Amino acid sequence: MSVAYESSQAYDLIERIEILERVAETLPDEDDRRLALIGVVEKDLASAQPFRPRIAAELLDVSEKTVRAWTQEGVLKRAAGPSSRVLLDVERVHEVLRLVKDLRAAGKTVGLLDEVHRRLVDATWLDRDDLTESLEQMRRGEGTTRVGKDPE
């Protein structure tokens, strides 16, 4: 398969996913149509062929060298599988693409690696069940506030 064909397929996939996500965002969280659209997005991402670093670089509008550095740093993930070639996880490329677009829209063009990495780490914290429960308790006014060090 040629790089040009793979690139075209990748752009088509990302464009379709972005359209579905924009439509889903217009619907209420509990709406079955929103859930169906999100399900289609997740299925498309999960079934997509991994991206070459060159294609990810085109999508992210960064150099291939940057994509390889981001992969080394763990911002981008290698796709699972037996290939000796570096192929990238499409779901993570999509997640990073969304972050990069948001950062650029906010005027951030320098230090993208650090900022994307911070946001990915923040997202993993927000996915933790214990943090979610603690935040819910805080919103309900439960618990106690501690200032300073605990007495020993």
C-alpha cells in the first residue's frame, strides 16, 4: 500500500470522526443518538490500521522527527502487534490531534510536547475512580478540610 493511499485513508478517517464528534457534541449527554455516534467513532478508531509516523506527522502538522520524539516520550503510542516497523496507535494519534488543535487555537505553538504531555497526564487523573468519588463528595459538601500538616 502506498504512503499516498495510506495518507488519504487517514485524512478521510479523521475527517469522518471529527464530523461525528461535532454532531455528537450538539446532543445532550444522555441522548441515545449521541451515544450511538460516540460508539461509531470508537469502533472506527479501534478498527483503523495503525499510522506510519510520517502520516501522523502530516495529521499533527509537525515533523516526523517530532512524532518519533513524542513516541519516545510516551505522548504517542506504538500500535500493538508484531511489526518491526514503528506504527502508531490511531486512538492516541486522534487524542493528541485534538489536544494539539485546541492548543494551537489558544495560540500555543511552542512547547507543544510538554503541554500535550501535561494534558494527557491530567486526563488520566480524571479517569481515576477514587478522584471522581472525592470530587463528588466535595461537590456535596461532605468531608473535612485540612490545612497544613497532619498532627503526628
